[in-house]
Amino acid sequence: MHFLLFLIMILKLSSDILDKLDIFILEIEELEIPPPVKWEYIWSFSVLYSLCALSACKTNSVFYLQIYIGGIATLGLGPALGALCYYLPDAYRFVSAETPEEAADVPMWQGLPYSIINLAFLLPVLQVHGFALFFSGRLLSAWKARGTKKTQ
């Protein structure tokens, strides 16, 4: 699931990445994708820790699993929680607005509030990372209890 969410994020970041590489694709530019926020790039690097998890499962390495847990907690869960706090006020303002004029200052993209779109992405991200940390913690304690700690 983490790789699928990463693919969605790369699609969102593609406009900015292509701009930095001086590549112009008209179809992507016409979408007028909002510029990325720093948390999106930071969160994207958390996918590298999933490779540590795959390596840890392959070799039963407690060390790689501990790296995964630390990396997902800092680069995965941390930016996602920060983004949740960042977008919640706009989402609340849009949802609680009784007239269109009250919600006029909420940023929109393709006719949808940008904060709601981001929250629709962040909720699965928080679930995936929460479950990943829970189950990797359980796996770590099981590996330590069994004494199958292999050397790197």
C-alpha cells in the first residue's frame, strides 16, 4: 500500500519535478496542479524505508526492522500528521460554511477544495503507517523473543 500511495504522490509531484528538469508537457501543465508543499517531498522519501522492511523480512534482520520503524515514524507519520494539522482548518471552514461566500477563501482545485483532497489522501496514509508501525513492532518483539537476531 505504501508503494501505491507513493505512486499517487509522484503523480501529484510530477508537474513540479518536470518543471525542475525543464521538461514541458502541455497536458500536465493544463491541469494546473497546485505547487507542492514541503511535507509532500519529505513524505515521499519514506518509501525508501519500505525497502529496509522488505530486506528485514527477507533476512529476519532486527537491525533493518528498527531502521524501518524509525524511518516510517519520522519521514512517514511525522509529515502526515503535520499535514493533517495544516489542512484541517481549511477543511473545517469549507464543511461548516453555510453560504458559498463563507467558503470562498478556501483554496480550490478543479472545483474541489484542496484541503479535502489532501485529507482524502492523508487518511489512508495515516492508516497504512499506523498499521505498519503496529505490526512491525509486534514482529520486532517476536523476533527478539525467539532469538533469531541475525547479524548484518
